[in-house]
Amino acid sequence: MQNHRGKKRAAVAATVAGAMTLAACGVGNSGDDDSGAIVVGTTDKVVSIDPAGAYDNGSTQVQTQAYQYLMNYPAGSTELTPDAAQECDFAEPTIYVCTIKDGLTFANGNELTASDVAFSFNRIVDINSPNGPASLLGSMKSVEATDDSTVEFTLSDPDDQTFPQVLATSAGPIVDEDTYPANEVMADDDAVEAQGFSGPYTIGDYTKNEIAEFTANDDYDGAFGEPENDAVTMTYYTDQSNLRLDVQNGGIDVAWRSLSPTDIESLQDEDSVTVHQGAGGELRYVVFNMDTMPGDDADGRLAVRQAAASLVDRAALSEQVYKGTYTPAWSVVPDGQTGATEPFKEAYGEEPDPQAATDLLQEAGVETPVELNLQYSPDHYGENSDQEYAMVKRQLEADGLFTVNLQATEWNTYSEERVEDKYPAYQLGWFPDFPDADNYLTPFFAPNNFLQSNYEDDAMTTMLDDERTEPDEAAREQKLGEAQELVAEQVPVLPLLTGAQVAVAGTDVEGVDDTLDAAFKFRFTSLSKG
């Protein structure tokens, strides 16, 4: 860990008060505010403002607005762009170096230097909070500031093409080493008081999971550019229906995560709002436990998985359950990600094919109907999971090839039992850490992967090692395609749907579409009111 270095002090800047005239949380704005303030509503919850203590959507939403990163994704782009960094690049195959921009400061007046950067990454690893993002830094052997403007990362693998992307994830926010503790997560109220923010906004009035007021930071010099608004207030909801009512009636300007598919469908007919959809990154899929799933041998188990892939009707799931807010997933890498292909469509067809499924099972000597225990969580992946998995059951059973025992388990138990070989097949979902195809491959299929489904394949491991360390873009995309084809051939998981990002906004709100890109960052900087 870098030793703290002295800084020229400045008095902590006073937090902004009264930036907007607002009613209580959930009530929205008064309708007579001409300041250009934007009010955004969400059902997501914040675990921690401190980057070391959170790895979730609600916390990331706050961090995206308040902190700088070395690199980040401008609105409408999945190309990494310098944020606090002037430039970043490989100095050697395992040495990644970033030069920090001159003159950066936190909102409290303290300088932002390379020492703060090294401190920020080191404390995430040292604290290793169970709710934090330390796992994203597994390839980082060490990090140090070699001078005030240079930070050097030593990596475990040469030419790791994914590490630069990690700099823009939940592991990447830069905190002020003179105000953040090195060995524990800072409480939210203390973080707001410390004003160790250098992002596009500072945080003023803040009551956790009720209201957070953001004011544009005039000193911000980064990838998002100058905010299109002066201030944004985030209000937090416990009920989706109240979120829908407030955006429909003009009580808030934008509803962002999460409205039910039924609410989204009904709002599309409302003249007062616009439903915006953009590239998503969420993946919904079935995992097969390679040891406990049906089948007497490896060939039989493979035939069962391939038969299931031949029978699911993704279009029906998309339209009938999710009203088009999720779309068919033809790979574990969703459409919109660089290198994404459609190998499941090519291998099993766009429509269900019962005859192909029958042939696969017969050729492998698998008796039908196949008895399959299928587990899902009714409380973790949205209220429509019940309908989704009831439909999957019907699709698999429609031609008599499967008998599905569908069971639901609350998430607290589910998350423990799924890694204990108790579920032969089960539901999972995935939100991307960064917009790179590898983030949908290595975490799933590398040795000791997070699925813990007894899948390990030497050919796949070699493919993943090769694509991660391939510096040539075209060659890497080819390797990524080969890995996706192998997934479709082996079917260790069965991708079902990929989620479009959806935000609902008043008709006078501009810039929403600009931020709904595959980087999965909802940037307040893009929003304005006409």
C-alpha cells in the first residue's frame, strides 16, 4: 500500500442546499421549477456510496455521477475514453500505466493525484468487503504511484485486453485518500460530508434510499463532458406502481429501473411520456449442473441439453411474458456487444423444433419423457419470473419429451443451494461489469467459475485465455466467436432473453436515448428539459 503523502489542504466545500424545490420523496417536483432540474425515480437501492463497499446497480448509479474513473464510456459509446487519466496503455505485456491529468481536484479542494488512484484500488482489495467489487481486480497483482501523475498496474496475465475495461467498472471510482479510511468502508453520510467527489456531480442533500441531490461540478474534466443540466434529484421508490404513477402524472421527469412489463406497455399509450429503449446487457438464462442433470452418461446429458435448446420459444417468452422489454438471446453474449454472434439460432433454429429434439434424444438412447427438476427464484429476478418459468415448463413438455418439476426458492436459500449441487437445472441472470464479450464468457466457463455447475473444458479454457490476451481486434473477435460456438455446441447454459434498457420520461425531457447504450451506464449528464 502506498504511504499517504501530504496535500495542500482546502476547506471542505459547503454542500449545495436548495438546488431544487421538491416535495417529499416519491411525490416529485412541483411543476413550477424553471431551473432545468431533472427528477429521476428508481426502485434500485443503494448499498454504499463508498466504492469499496458496493457491487450493485443502485450503488453504481450514484457512483457513476459522483466519482471519476481513470477511463470511462462517454454517452452513446462503448469505446473507452480517458476520464481522470490523460492516457493509459501497456508499457510491457504485464505492466499497464496511466498518466493522470494535471490540475484535477476533489470537490473538497484536495488534489487528485496518482497516489489517490493507487490508494483507491488497493483499499478495495484490502477491505475485500463481501458486498464490494474486489473480485473484479483478480488479475491485478499490484498497483503503485510512481510519481504524482503516473500510476502503474502489474497484471498476472500478459496483454490482458479486459483489464482496461475493469477501470470503468464498480472497482474503478477514485476516492480521496485524505478523507476515506484505508481499512474500512466509509458510511454514506460521512462520504457526503467529506465531498471526496471529482465526477460530473457532487452530492448535496442525501437520505439513503430516499433522496439524493446531485449538483453539476464546474471543475469536472472527464469523459462525460459538461452536464446538460445544473442539478438532478434521485428519488427512491419501494413500489413499482408508485413509480409508474409519478412519471405518468409528471411528479417525476424520468423513471429508471424498474417498471414492470405491464406498466411499460401501458405507458406506451400515454401522451404525457415517452418510453425509451436502448441496447441492454442483462442476460436471463438456465444453468445445467453437469453432474446432477438427467442423463446416464455424458452423451445422454449432452442430448438432453441440446434437446431443451431445440424446444424453447424465446419469442413467446419475450412478447407474452415481457411485452418485448426482453428480446431473444441467441448467445451468452447479448446482441450489441462487440464480438456477439448468434450460434444458438444457427445450431437449433429460430423456432422450436420438436423433431430435432426427438432425434437428438433417440440417437443418444435417452428415454422419454425426460424428468427434469427446474428451479427458479421468484423474488430476485423480477416479479415476472413466475410466468417466465411456467412458460419454459410448458414449452419443454408440449411434445411429451420432458416432464418438468418446476420449483421456486427464495433467493437467500437459492443462492446457497445452487452452488451445492442441489439444482439439476436452474435460473440465473447477469448484469455486465463492462461492455466486453469476455464478461459473459470467462466468469461462466473458466475453471472455478462463479456458476459452480461442474463445467470445465480444456478447449474452452484455452479459447478464453487466447481471446483475453489477443491484442489484434479482428483476431480477438474471431476467437470470441469460436468460444460462443462451443457454448452452443455443449449447452452448459441455455440463454433465453436479453434485456433492453428501458427508461420512461416526460415528453419535455431530452437526452435519454443518448445514455441507453451497451456500456450500461445511465449518465445524468445527458439529461435536459426542453
